Amino acid sequence: MTRGAGTSAVTGMTRLDATRRIAAWLGDDPAVPIVASLGHPAYDLFAAGDRDANFYTWGSMGLASSIGLGLALAQPKRRVVVLDGDGSLLMNLGSLATIGWTRPVNLVLVVWDNALYGTTGGQDTATAHGADLAAAARAMGLTAVETVTTIEELGRTLDRIDGEPGPWVVVAKVGENVPAVKPPLDCVFIKQRFMAAIGNAEAATEGAPI
Amino acid sequence: MSSDSFPQWAAGVCAGLHGAGSRHVIYVPDNPLSHVLRVLRDRYPDVATTIATREEEAFGIAAGLYLGGARPTVMLQSSGLGNSLNALTSLLVPYQIPALILISMRGDAGEWNAAQVPMGRAVASICDAIEVPHATAELPETTAETVALVGKTAFGTRRPGACLLPRRLTVPATKVGQ
């Protein structure tokens, strides 16, 4: 374990604080889908307030941004928010290239950058040693990219997102916190509840004429 | 190239996925699949195609498309199944998220590249092991029906399902082994 070897200094907000700020931002619209990367980002989303339109992943590390991209392409008039982690995005950096190519204006990708693998014991990620995920996003053709380090900066960026088309990438420098709760464990329940909340209930959950 | 030159199997793949209700194809290209893409471009303007950088990413995008109300198709070469396993086993299968999976086979009869053989030989066993049902399109004239049935089964039962496209189907006999 090499925690502390890099520059993963704790900044002005924890991931949970920042997640609560995102939840407050979306608070008046229960149908905005939020996709959370597995582990601590999903746990904190649940802690910030469970809602039907939260899609908690329990696996598929790295794919939260891809799931969000698919949602954004399927529902171009609906804002889609993804809460990713730095370690997770590093596992699927190609996703930035695909988002940069397809450019869904309704996608908001928030990356919790705590410079460590928080769910697995706090090992450094590459962002503790110079990797810059905002620069990576820009290099893939994305232009609505911000790095924020405080709740106030995050709030100002969320205000901008309300007025400017995406795709947005917000790299939020956060401190790690230890979650105390976990989201529902049943994957099919999560999916069916989520799809119904965004107006797309599966036929199998609704009954059908014979 | 005129539309007359589309191979029958490739036209069948497109008719099949379209008939299963799929209007989104996420793919990592390979040589035979280029024929499928040409048919889609020529005959199916209502089908959107998106290239992924990696097969695992393609399955993530497909999962999001399904959650958003679409019926996604993922196209890949058999070599890419290895890149897809975590997405399939920890997202699509446990969440019961369907996708029509079209696998352009390498490593089967007619292969010339030894590096394609181990995964090619393992595809069916891997699909069985992770409980992804699979069928093989055997003939050009039955490909549309097979693809459509795999797709309808996948979307109807909310499980990913694979249709294998063997080299004896996708590569002209004069080129097999080259």
C-alpha cells in the first residue's frame, strides 16, 4: 500500500459533501437519472438520499460513464448525470474518446477524484502522481470541462451546467470519507425501479394483454 | 460498391436485428462486420451505429441504451469476448439487461491466424459458463431468421443472447484459409 506517497492531499470537500450538493442541485426533479460507479460513489449517493432514479452499479468497474452515455443517447432530451471515480474512469479512459466523438449535450459526467482507490483500501491512483483527468477529457475533444476543489466551485459549475450544453465533465477533487450505508443489493430491483422512475417501465413489470 | 454486392449473410444479419426491434448498434469493427455496416448504412437509415473503443465499453453503452428504452445490439469479433466478460457477468447478466450480441467468429474452420484460435474455440463454452444463450447462423438464407430469433429471445426474456457468425458463413469460400 502506497497511500500518501503522492499528492492526494485532502481538499475542501468530502465526496459525501459533494454528492449531497449534486443531490440538492437535482432535488426538484426526481426523474433525472443518476448512474453511480460501484463502491463508495454508489454508497455516498445512497447516503445523500435514495431515489428511484438512482442506478447503483455493483460491478462493471469503469463502465458508469458508458452506461450514462447509452442513456444519454437513448433519451437525448433528458439530462443524465454520472458519478464516477478517478480509479474507475482510469479503467475505461476510452470512454472519454467515445463521449468526445458522440457529444451528447445532455450528459454530465462528474468524476470524484480523491486520488486513491477508496473502496479497496486507499491505494494511490495515477491522479496522485500527475495524471490529469480534466486534461484527458479535453484531449479527447471535450470542451465543457471544469476542475473544482470546493463546494462553492462545484455549485458555480452546476449553475453553468444549467445554462450551457454539454457533454460536461466535472473533475471534483474530494477527500475520502468512509461510507456508513450501502444501497439495495438486488440488481433487478435497482433496474426495474430505475426504469420505471424515468418513464420506461419494463413491460414485464406491468402485465400485458394475453 | 453497389447494393447488389452485399453478401446475403450480411443482409440477413441486418434484417434480423431490425426485425428484433433493434435500432442501435454498438460495435468494435472487424473485417466481415464491415459488410454488415455497409448494409446498415445503405438500407437501414433508422439504425444508429456507434463505435466503442473496446468491447467492454460497448456493453456498458448498450446497457445504458436499454435502461433508456432502446433495444441494443453489440457487434464484436470473437477475440473481443474476452474484453467483455466483466461487463457481461457483473452488469448485463445480474441486472437482467438484454442485448443482441453478434459475434464474428475467428479461430474456427478456415482460420489462418493461430493467435485467434484459443478464444475462437472457447466462445461457446464461455457463453455457456456465464449463462449467455447462443445460436449459430449456419447458412446465408437462414441468417435473418436466426438473428431475429436470438434478438427476440434476448429482449423478451431480458437476458443477453449471442448469435455466432462463423467464418464459413462470413468469408467467401475462395478466401477461407488465406
